[in-house]
Amino acid sequence: MRSQASIENIAEHPRIKPWREAYKAFGAKPSEFRSSVEAMARRALRNDQIPSINALVDLGNIVSLEHLVPVGGHSMDELTQDISLRLASGDEDFIPFGSTEIEHPLPGEVIFVEGNTVLTRRWTWRQANHTLTLPETHSIEINIDRLPPVDLEEIHTIASQVMGLVEEFCGGNMRYEILSASHMQMTLE
């Protein structure tokens, strides 16, 4: 993690503050709903252990902390519909990790979904049970999210790093694409 970050000033860090501002923009209180990268950085700065989940998740966490960008993954083994990042209508279903209770996102909340099933609430806040990455996962989608000041060149570097680590420690075939306003969709196989 960058040396200038401390638990006292993490909210003002140039790679954390844009996520807090984005959360505010879609109506989430950033002190109540922290982006995944801020929550993990806070744990690291408090010297709290970040639990080892499995190789794929652990690699994402390592890269996320190293670059202070959200890195997440979703098993595609059970997916039957297209996935997208969009604003919630409020009718979508979400079963958070570790729960069996259905929740519904707030209208206008940024969500990552498969059809009408929420995979991640508040963009990078909380993942659902539906697409957890497990040791037996065969096919995974890994997303690296960015807000300025992180530039595209760094995202290419981070994606290459993730691919190298996954290939070295987990095996398999990988590729990546950068989604943007001018390239809004890709095909996952």
C-alpha cells in the first residue's frame, strides 16, 4: 500500500476519495458503505488479518491492496444471463454473502447484475452468494474498477499482473478487455 496512507487520512487518499465521492453521488453514505478497496485498506492499516479465502480471491486482494483499486471476481459457472453494471430499479434481488435473506437495492444504486439478480451492491461494496469464487470454480470474470486518478495505462499493467498471477498459481486461459464509454460490452465465453 502507498506509504502516505494512514487510518486517520485514508478517506482523503487520492485513490480512495474518488470512490467515496462516487458513493455519495448515488446516495450511499461512504462512512457506512465503504468501497471494497477502502474497507480492505482500513483493515490492513489497523493490522487486522485479511483472511485467506482461496487462491483466486487472495490474488485479487493482494493486487487490490498493492494498487489501491477494487479488484473483484465472480464465478461464471452458474450464470445463465448477461451481466452488467447499471443503476438499480429497486426490484432486483440480492442475497448477500453469508446470508439467505433477500434484499433489494435502492433505486438508483449502482449494481452489478445478472439479469435481475444482484451480484454486487453499491458497485464495489458487497458481493452476493450467487457468484462466489470457490476452489472448484472453473470460469471466472475478474473486474478491475477504476476512477481517476488511475489511468488506463495502469489498468493494463494491473490486468497483466492479475493474469500472470492467476496463470502461475491457478492455471487456465485468460484474456482481458477494457470497458469504457466507447467500448461498453464484451463477450465472455
